[in-house]
Amino acid sequence: MNITTRNLTHTDFAVEVIGVTLDDVHKEGVQRRLQYLWLKHQVLLFKNLDTENEQRLAGLSKVFGRLEIHSRIEYLSNQVPELLYISNVKEGDRKIGALGDGEAGWHTDQTYRPTPALGSLLAAHVIPPEGGNTSFADMYRAYDALPEELKHRISGLKAVHSYEHFNEQYSEPSNSKQKADGTVQTHPVVRTHPITGRKSIYCPKSVVPYIVGLSPQDSQALLEEIHERSFRPEFVYEHKWNLGDGVLWDNAAAMHRRDTWDPAYPRLMKRTTIRPPEDLAVPF
Ligand code: OGA
Ligand code: MN
């Protein structure tokens, strides 16, 4: 099997993976090739996935690590609990998915946990005719491009990540399981990838209410400065979904956000959550 890639960005941050079918993902050679591609590139696009077949979405995700059953238990698939639904669809009065139809600001998944997910795969099962695009930003290159003076200033700083801070702007309150597990965590502003060893910016203001040890004014100013540097157009890939697209991203090296769409249209995305290797999960 010849698995190749096609760049989706002017760098090799986001690529389409060509030449792999889900029949082959159990093969050792295919797995190694995909794992390599995922470390080399931070966003992988797989086209034409059968999103009805949830076992297979889980199977593709498992190539990259153990799967986590997400703590938004009210939105898990009934068939395959490793899948979380992201949707505005309702069955009667019951929402079937997280995030509804609103915008979601720049973030990276689960930073409110002590050992956040390393990866997420999001697959398009039902999409609106337009809108609902998801954008990804390259935190390796954003970090590399920082002026040395700013790298120096943020080196060693830590930021508080609060799920409620994000939820107040873009989602709904944490459920009781999430509250019990904890929704506030402190992480370095610059993190080191557990496998590649590369540094990246890990400080989205959607999730971070403040940076530890700074006055509120200085903290806010630095968050704005980091934000402005992180999401410049040259670091961003905006994905317009087609049915059957699956996008896998590296939560340590990329951030993502999504646009709203006309709420009259349903959108249903199926997501898996990929754990880091436990012995490399911390420190950052
Ligand atoms: C997610 C997420 C964005 C989208 O599933 O973590 O941020 O496009 N989804 O729905
Ligand atoms: Mn997300």
C-alpha cells in the first residue's frame, strides 16, 4: 500500500492522507506510517469515511493511542461510547450532542484536565449546506515565529485553564461528572510535545482566564499578545467539511475553533478522544 499526503496549507501543517482504506488500519505497516504522518503533520484529513460505521471510526482512532470515553457522558454514542457527538440535533427535548450550533472559540481539547487528550478525530456525519467550518492553527510554527524577547518573557510562565471560562462563552455548564473530576488546571504557557519534543504555544484565551503571578491587567495584556501571535492567517487552516471527512488533530501542537451556521440546519459530527501514552502524559 502506498500512503501519500497532499498539503492543505503552504506549510505541511495540514495534509490530506491519500491511499489508506479502513480495511487496512489493523496492519502494522499502515499503523506505523499513519503514526509517523501524525507526528510530522499536525492535522490529517481522511476523506470518504463511512461515518455510519462507528466501530471503524474508533478503529482508525485507536491507531494513534488508547481512546478515552469522554466525560460529557450525556452526548456519547449509544452504540460505541468512545464516540462523542457534537451536534445541534434534538431527539424530542433531548440534545444529542455537545456545543450546539454556536461558535466555539480557539481552544485545544480538555486542557481543564491534568493530562489532556493528545488527539481528537472529528468526522462529518451530517453537515449544513454552508457554515460550520472548523479552523486549525499551528502552535509549533506560531511559537517558532515569536520574537526572542517574547519567548523569553513567557518561558516558565503558567496559565490557569478553566472549562467554565470556555463554557460561559461557547458551551453549556459542566455536568456533575466533570465537576467531580475537576474543571480547572494549570499548564505551562509553552508546552513541549511528549513525543516530538517540539515546543508550542498552549495558552488560548477562550479557556485561560489568567496567567499565574501577573496582575489582572498584565495577564490580560499578555493573553491578548499571545492570541494575536497565535492565530495569524499564515498559521491557520480552515476546513470546509464534506460528508465523510474525518480530521485528526494533535492537541499539543494545534488549536481549533469553529464557525456558527444557520441553526435551521442539522450538523452532526462524531468525535473520538485519544489519550497520550500514560508515561509521557506529564510533565509538559
Ligand atoms: C471538538 C470541537 C469543533 C466542531 O469536537 O472538540 O471543537 O467543528 N469541534 O464541531
Ligand atoms: Mn474542541
